[in-house]
Amino acid sequence: MTSHLAELSGVGKRFGAIVALDNLSLQIARGELLAVLGPNGAGKSTAIGLLLGLQRPETGAVRLFGQDPTAIVARRRVGVMMQESWLAPELKVKEHVQLISSYYPSPMALGEVMTLTGLNTLADRPYGKLSSGQKRLVQFALALCGQPELLFLDEPTTGLDIDARTTVWNTMRRLRAKGTAVVLTTHYLEEAETLADRVLVLMKGRLVASGTVDQIRAVVDRKRVICTTCLATADLERWPDVESVSRHDSRVQLTVRNAERTVRRLLDADADVRDLEVLRAGLAEAFTELTQEGAR
């Protein structure tokens, strides 16, 4: 028995002259939510394709539940929501769920799937009559049908409204609490920051950072200074420690490398500055710095 549900060990993969993965190793543990981040072309989809047995590595090894990822007994323990899917438009939502559930030996009950994903009111609606956001929820539901031990979600909340996104987030948390491992790829960094136990950052097929959200954030020395001030945005942008400035009315957010020096200068330049906050760098700033370094 392996201690990991799935793993890549020193995997290499090329598509012609393009290096998709370069000696990549990663492991997925039971009950963790792993966010895999990276710009387009970083290798995220290739890594997931290898773990699902959809592609084969040229070097290294891939294991899914300790087995070859093409083994049917391993694949039945996995749920997948891809970024793009096609489903028969004439079938009703519940019919799609029932069909996919029939492929698994111990599927989740129809009512539980529909409740978890907020689809009860759409059960008798033809899939082709749904909005794009509703279709994404159906695709999410289909990934849950087999009661997966390992769930792959590729950009799951793209196109969802706030309520639907909250439903997906809460369901991911419930599944994780029951021991399901979730692998999430997303361009919404606040999603990874909110949900992930661990984050991997890929760049040009290589792993450039791995750790908890706090550990990833710690790689940058930037902070955010937020305040209400009458100082002009153009003037703030010229300050030596300021990297970026955003403003909403009189409320300003500065991303800075030396927060203490910036705060002192703010207080000297504007005696009426108020509502001052200093926050550590977020995952977005860390991601930007890591991927810029990886591109060099």
C-alpha cells in the first residue's frame, strides 16, 4: 500500500520541441486540497492528464492508488471535472447524473448529489436549456457521482455566480472533511488562498514552489498598505518603495517592499491620512514573483 493516493516521480513529457514537464515530482495525500497553479502552458493540464492515464510519460513514473493510472480499478476511485465538456443536450439533469452513476459500483445517491450541488430545482430541465453556469454545476455533479476518493477539478468555478461558487466551495470542504483528496487548478488565486491546504506553482513544466499558502506567501517581501488619503495616485506611484497603486475614490492600496518606510512617508505627506492598514502579501503577489523568477 502507498501512503499517497497519486504521485508523479521525476516525470518528463514533451510535445515535439515543447517541454511540457521537466523532471516533475508531486504527491497527493488523502484528505488534502491541493491547488496547482501556473500560467497558461505551465504544465498543469499535462500533469493531470498523466495522473488520469490520458497521457503517458516519456521519463519517470506515474502511480494512481499505487497502480498504473490506466487500471480500471484505480480509475473508478477518481472523479474528474474538466475545463470543457460536452453532454447530450436532450437529457435532463437527473438523467445525466443517473447515467454517470451507473458506471460506478457504489455511486452516491441521486438525491445526495443533487443536494450537494444545488441542482434539485433543475433536476427535470434538459441540459441544453441550462445557462453556462448551470452547466458547470451539472459537470461538477457528475464528478461526484462515484463517491471519489480523489477528485480532479479543472477551473471548476469559471462562469459561476457568487451563490453557485459558494456551493462548489462548501461541497469541496465537505468532501475533504470526509477524506476525499481534491486537486484544484484555478486562475482565481483567491480560490486557492481560501481553500488549499497545499499549493504547487508550476512554470515551464518545472515545480518552482511547494508548500502551504502561508509558506508560499512568505517567499515575497512585499506588503500591502491600505489607507484613505488625498494624495494623488501619480505621486504615490513615484515613491521608491511602491510597486503598484490602486484606488477606489479616496481609498488607496499600495503594494510595497518596505511598509514601515512607506507608512512614515504617508503620515508626513498627508496629516489627514486615516483607516491605515498594513497587510502581508497575498498569494497573488507571491504567484507573480515566483512565476517571474521561473521565467528568467
